Amino acid sequence: MGWDLAAQTYLNDRAGYSVRYALLVFAKDQGTLAAATFGIWSGNQNKQMTLDGTSRAYVGGLGKFEVDDIIYAKGLEIRTQAIRVAAMTNEVQDLVRGRVIEFVDAHLYMILLDPASGLIVSTNRVFKGIVDQADLDYPPMSGMPMANFVLTSSLRKLARTLALKKSDESQKKVSGDRFRRYGSISGTVLTPWVKD
């Protein structure tokens, strides 16, 4: 991860800094599948921010925004990134329950702030991938509900298995379907259709 020149100059001045995170999920509406992009961040209030050249509103004031250690490495290994966010607000619950977010793109940003003015010094996208899992966790009465997100690198799209196997055995397990009873997925038919 490298900061731009403005951030490096600011950090060299040693004036103090504050780091926040922002999560941008390119969700879809459940009814129409239209784009319903949603952003949350670890700041204290909602904020309009320009990240990657696009200005969007980000929901803040969540109370808890935990990001697991970010690991950088070369290669074709699928990386995961876990994020836990307090789900006390309706917006966060709507993101998990009311939108299609499985296998949609997601970006995680690190935001460098000036603590005195609260202004953004620089932003840096630290993870780009897809939402692999998202769920709500409701603890006992005294706890805080949390939204758990697991992001994976985009290589995960290449690792998906076929949605449907065409063998008779797999069809039987799903619904008792016997349509492929005399077929073969290997190209060799073991039961002849016509007898001499």
C-alpha cells in the first residue's frame, strides 16, 4: 500500500493523523436488480466523500467498525478480508437483508484525516473484491447486533463450481428426478435403448 504525495507530505510534517475505513458495496435492489450502491464508514456522522473519483454518501456513526489485518501478497491465491460493523442502524440492516449483495463488487478504503479539522488528507483503496458472505449476528440482550462481511478477491469468481451436475445420481439427490437414468456423462451408455 502506498500513499500519494499529498499524504506523504502531510505525514512528514508529523502534525498528527487519524485513520478511518470505508466500505463501498455495489449492491442491487432485490425487486428490480437495479444498482443500489451503498457505502458505510467508521466516522462519527454521515459524510459525502469522493473516493476513486466518484462522490457518494457514506453512512457513519455506527459505533463499531472492525477490520481484520489486511494482508498483501503476490500470486493467484484467493484472499479474504473480514469486516464487522455495528448493525444498530436501519441502513446497515437494509444492506444485508434488503439488497442483493452476494458476489457483488466491494471496495475497502483507508482514509487519512487531519484530526484538527476533520478534513480528508488522502484516501487509499486497500482491498478490491467481491462480497462472499454477509449476515447479521444478534447476541444476547446486553450485546450489540453486528453485521459480518467477508470479502474475497475477485479470483473467487473463477473458483465457483458448476451449479448443476448432470449425472443421474446428483439429480436423484436433488428432487428424485430420474430423467437422466439411462444417460451417461462420460459418453458411454451402459444401458442400450434397443435390444436385438
